[in-house]
Amino acid sequence: MGSYITTDQCASLNLDFMISILFLLLILGSIASVAEGRMKTVQQGEEAAEARLLSEEIAQAIEETYLRGEGHEITLKTPTKLKGSDYIVQVNQSGVLVRVKGRCGYSFSYSKQVSNLDGTQDEVIMLPGRSYTLQNVKDNNHHRVVIF
């Protein structure tokens, strides 16, 4: 019975075909896995780029508010999501940091005093989907940008 299978050319052809299909499926599976990893990396890069753009926009608004002098104010609305992800914005004297899914976008703000409305915070947290007013306020011969 065993000699019949080894001499049967149709059976060996089918066995070769099955092994070839198995290798083809393994190669296609590994290609799909690599492609999925690359797509995820691209999506993470887009989220980081969006975070950086938002941090630049907020830092620019702080700079403009500070440079235009006492009483100048700008209203800024934060987006509800960045590329479909939740985020948080931290603003302090050194700059603006946007965190989204463990990635960060950062923009410098050179030595500007930043605080909340009552002046008790040196760091202001900005949340998604809200409107904020940035105002240049002078107290004790120093200007500061108040975010409320």
C-alpha cells in the first residue's frame, strides 16, 4: 500500500501543491502583518503631527497675545479630538505640551508668564472641545498671559 502512494504521480503532485499553498499562505500572512504594523505607525505619526500643529497654534496665540500688549485678548477653541483620539494640553512658562495616546507635541514659548484667571496656577490644563480666552494682563510692571 505504501509503495502505491509513492509511485502515484497524482498524489505527489497534490502533496507538492498543498505544500506550495501552505508556504504561499505563510508569506501572505507575514506581508499582511508587516503592512498592518506600518499602517499603525503611520497613524501614530499623524497623531503626533496633529499634536504638534495644535501646540504650535496655541503657542502662537500666546505669543501674539503677549506681544500685542496689555488688554489684548484672543479666543481659541480646542478641537474635540485629534485624529479620533482624546488628548490633553498643558501650558506653562516654557511652552505648550499636547499629549495624545502617549505621544507628545511640544512648542516653546520663551519666558512668558502664563496663569489661570486668578493667577494661582503656573500651569494651565486645556481640555478638548472648549473655548479659551487668552488675555494680556499687567500687574506689578510685568505682563502675563491669562488663560480662562
